[in-house]
Amino acid sequence: YGIFSSRKIEQFARENKPAGWLIADQIPSYRTICRFRISDELATLTTDSLSQLTQYLRQNGMIDDVSFIDGTKILADANKYSFVWKKNTIRFDKMNREKLVDLLGELHEAKIVGEIPAGSELTPELLDIMISKVEDHLVVLNETVEATKQVSPNPAKQQRRTVKSQKRKLDKRRDKMREHQAQQAIYGQRNSYSKTDHDATFMRVKEDPMQNGQLKPAYNVQIATSNQFITGYRLFQNPTDTRTLQPFIEHLKANNVLGHTIVADAGYGSESNYRYLEDEFGQHTVLIPYGTMLKENSRKWQSDDRKVMNWDYHEKDDYFINPQNVRFNFNAYRQRTDKYGFTRDFKEYIAEKYDENHQLISAALTPKGYLKRISVNENWEYFKSKQRELLSAPETGQIYAQRKIDVEPVFGKMKA
């Protein structure tokens, strides 16, 4: 019915006959409804009820030992223009600190506050100390002004006016710093949040009538199903499904609802997820295709000379030969660490610059004259090969084909 507020729910229960019958005509007040919705007992009750339901379904053979995982974005009940961006906060905080340094420099030149040691970090607590020193100086100036009332123009009055202005600016900069620190605490690992719902993150959702990729406050809802029964769910603030898989799997395991076979779409296929599942859940069957799996089976991809997978590889001497007959020899092991801390291992290969007759090979050089290099991630290729093998097998391929008709209709019913 699309009713969210506690008062509206009370009104609905009072006026709707079927709703009244469901609660045995014991109409709760909106205060009772509100207390129930925000209570810790509700979260425990929901989790325990779902766990007991899953056990009952499994005991009666209504679900199997397969967990189909998928996610969707649910719009938050927040203003779509109430966004706060992390990059802006960082930029504004930097500007605020630069102005603070200039202001404190002026106060130091006036011998009102001491010099801040080089390399020390500005904090609201440090600024409180500085403000108290400015206030002490204002007390002295007030006494001087009272003692020299007859002097005109009065230099003490002019100095007091300047110091008061500096104090107001210092108060403003300190408050801004506290505001930026509070915003950083709300962000956590996110890049945005909503002013009217701090837990919501701005994401791209499918409902985009303007067709301009507008970001809206939303949550990423992850569910696990079996025979269209929801066996587990969790809300995430991450807009991408890739980073939700590992904590969601741990959640399912903790509630004893994780099936022996884990099935998800290509949005979850990443090296970090494959490695995690192999290390922590090696006894489980994982059916998660990687993002380019369908493209790699196309004729266009397999005939593309730029793809290293289409080159000839000589395992014994560890080198590649591309379609231009340029040999790429192994050079070194490399590592790359992404912003989330996951490290990938690569093997770097460099093209041979000269042929057997010591003639320069032009195809071995880039347009700027550098030697061409390629990087090969053997771990990633291993996981890709494993998924291709599993998904091409009749039994496991049939299980994966069940994914669309198992988990997708559940979201359809939720959004209907």
C-alpha cells in the first residue's frame, strides 16, 4: 500500500477491515508502532524468524542446497537533492585549513597567539586554545579602551575592532572544521550520503526517466533464494555488487543458511571474490561467471589480434608470439594494489627489439618509440578457466540456468 509513517499505519489498521482482522482488532497506537520499528528486538526477531523458516523449508524438502544470490537497488525515503559528496568535503576542508593558517599567522604577527610548530595538525581542540588566548587579549584591550576613553581617535578601539573580527573568523573556521570532521565520520568508506538519511548512498538506479544517469539516494539489497524462497538478506551501502559478496556470504554462513552451491551473476565475478571463495569455501561449488565471459566466446573477440589470449604461448621458455610475429619475453613479476587493499600479481613481458639479423623490429615499438609490454595475471586466468569449465558442464550449467527464474522473480514481486 506504500504506507511508511507510523501515524498512517495506525490509521490504516483502524480503517481497513482486513488489517483489523489480522491484528484481532487490537489497534496499536502510532507510538507503539514507532517503538517497535526502531527496537533492537525487531532485528533479532526478523533474523531468528527467517532462520527458523529456512530450517523448516529445508526439513520439508521445499528448498535445496543451492543459494542463488542477487542484488537490487531500493530507493531511500530521502530527498534526491540532499546529497553530500566526499570529494567536496575534502576540498572545502583543505581550503578552510589554508585560510586558518593565514589567520593564525596574522594573530602570531600581532603577538596574540604563539607560533604553531611546523608539521603540527590543526584540530578543533587546538583552535579552542587559540580562541581562549584571543579572548584573553580582548579582555586586556577592553580595559585599555576604558582607561583611554577621552583619546580620539583611540588606537586601542581600532585594535579591538580588528581582533574581534579575527575572533569571529576563527570561530567560523573552527565550526567548519568540526562540520567537515562530522561529515567524514558519516561517509565511512562511501563517497556520498544524504542529508535526510545518513545511511543512504547516492547510486545509479534503473528508474531514470531523464536518461542522464542521475544519482539517487538508495540502498543495495542483497538476497539469497532457493526455489524462490528468501533464505537470507542484507542491506549494503555499496553501489556495486562486487564488494557485497564477501560480507554477505559471511552473513549467510553465520545464520546457517548458506547452500553448498553458490550461484550469482557476472556482476560478482572478480579475482578478489574468486580467491576468497576458494580459500574460505573450497568445498562449495561456485558458479559465478566473469564479466567478459560471453564476449570471449564471440567471433569478434577470438579474431582480435590485440587480445593476448589469441597469441601463441610457449610454456617451456615462457614467451608469447603475437600475430605480427613479435616475441614477448618474460621480464619481471609485478604487483598492483587497488584502493581497497587487494593485491594482484602479474607477469610482465617485453617485446624483443631486434630480430636474428639485429634489425630493428618496428612492430615491437609503440608510436612513441618505447618497447611494447604486456601484463598477464595468471591467477585471474586460472579462475576464468575454472568458471568456463564449470559453466560448460551439463549439470552445473543447468543449475546456473536456474538463476534467472529463481531469484529474479523475487525482486519482481518486491517491486510490483
